Amino acid sequence: MIRQKQIIPSLLVVTALFLNFSNRTISETNNTDSIIVDGLKRSWLIHIPLSYNINKSVPLLIALHGGGGTGRNMETLTSGGFDRIANIKGFVVVYPDGIEKYWNDGRSIEETRYWVQRKNIDDVGFISALIDHLVNKMNIDPKRVYVTGMSNGAIMSYRLACALSGKIAAIAPVAGNIPQNLLLSCSPSRPVSVLAINGVNDPLVPFEGGDVSGPYGLKKLGKVLSALESIKFWAKNNECLETPVITYEPDMKPQDGTRVRKEAYTNGKNNSEVILYVIEGGGHTWPGGYQYLGEKIVGKTSRDINADEVIWDFFEKHSLQ
């Protein structure tokens, strides 16, 4: 049995402080399920669209919570947007739970001291087994499996793209960059399309790279590449054009204090592409989502784009080749 330990406020927490808002959960009708992986019970929340038919294969979206959170918290952070889009577009959404509320995202034990890293929990193996389980149980289309995540979940998304490129068509990390030490072991077998969303004023995962920190910079939690370096790694891997197409999204909500710049690396191998949404003035937040902590702690939430819609629009264009 896994012993529950006290969680210290730290990054991607935003933790006991942050993602503990289960009373705000959008959908109380979603079901929970689990499988055993490496002797551990691994659980998730699942949203099945109203149009679901076992005789028709459907896409799968896996949404990974931030550190200190749960799958249900991730549904709340996104304001239930993926569930609503799934009902329209006909895909399954799964919100997995990390062991003790964290993901083993590729940073080292020395950097984070998270229990999942001290015990080297195989979260890559869990997500791989989860995909296989749902492909077999629910007739998920194996060519249309996608992963998004927030913070610790965003960093985990990058790790999954490195390790499971044969199973994941595209990822969309939000407020997370590639850990510096992950590059040593990242060797994807095929192109993976990437859409990243990063706030320039993120106080926890620095846009320019360097030390990840807890709220108020109280604890250092490992080094990451910059948002641009993370994107360029994938643009190079996918053999995209070196020069991005840069545009600005309409300033729909001038009062939110943000502007959204889109940098698109196109024409990649197997129709892949890599896109960075730079949230000028944005913080460690989910655009269009729930402002889970005050701006003094995590920064501003942009209302110029809805991350749920932007991410699904991107995913819908990509499949395994």
C-alpha cells in the first residue's frame, strides 16, 4: 500500500494551495476507473462523449494535472472545456492521477525530492498501459492519441513524447518546459507534433529557462530549457522549417493584461508542425481556465484565447502516420 505523505508547497503545486478545488468540479457524472501497473493501483477520471459507440473508433485525449493535483482538479482547471468539446467532436477524455499527486517527469531525484522520483515510479509505463487498455476496452483509435498537461503535467507531456512517440500523435504542454537532463535520453522514433503555451511572466517555470521554483521562489525544483529551446528541439526533430511564421491573436480581452503571440514551425516530416503560443504578460496559468490562485502567486490568466479549444483544434489536425 502506498503511504500518504505530507505534501510541501512546491512547484507545480501549486499544490495543496492550488489544485484543491474539487468542490468546483464541472462534471459530477464522469466515472473513475483503474488498472494495476507494477503492483500499484493507477486511477483516472474519464469523460465519455454522448455520441460514443463501441463499434466506432474514437480519438483519446489524456490531460495531466499539475503537481499537487488530481485528475478531477485538471478537469476543473480547464473549466470542463475538454468535456464540452468532446461531446461535440466525439472523443474520449481521460484525466489520470499521479501517485501522491505528482508525475515522474524526467527531472532527477536530487532536483525535486518528490516521492515519485525517489521511488522511480514508472509513469511512462502507466500512460503506455493506459493507452493500450483503452484502445482494447473502448475502441480508441491508436493513431489518434493525444496528451496535454499543466505544469508538472506539461513537463510529463514532453517526457511522454520522447518515450512514446510510437503511440502519441501530438502533445500540448501548458506552463512547462523540457528538463535539461531529459535531453540526454530523448530519442523519439518519429515526429511528434507539439503545441506549447507559455507565459512570459511565469513565476514558477521560467519562460527563459533555468530553475523551476515553488511559490515565491521558496524552493528550487530542477532546471529546464527555455520555452523557445523546448520548441526548437521538437521543430528540429520533426524537420520543420527553421524560421517560424509569427502572428498575433486578436486582443479579445484588453483588460486581462496579456497579448498572445503565435510562432508556428511548419512543413515538418509526416505533416508534423510545432507551435508556441507566447502569452505576453501571462503567468503560470491555463488560458481561458480557472484562476486557481491569486496573480501575486501564479500571475495572470489570459482571456484572449481558450486553451481547450486551441489545443483540440491542433490535435484534430494530426494523427500517427
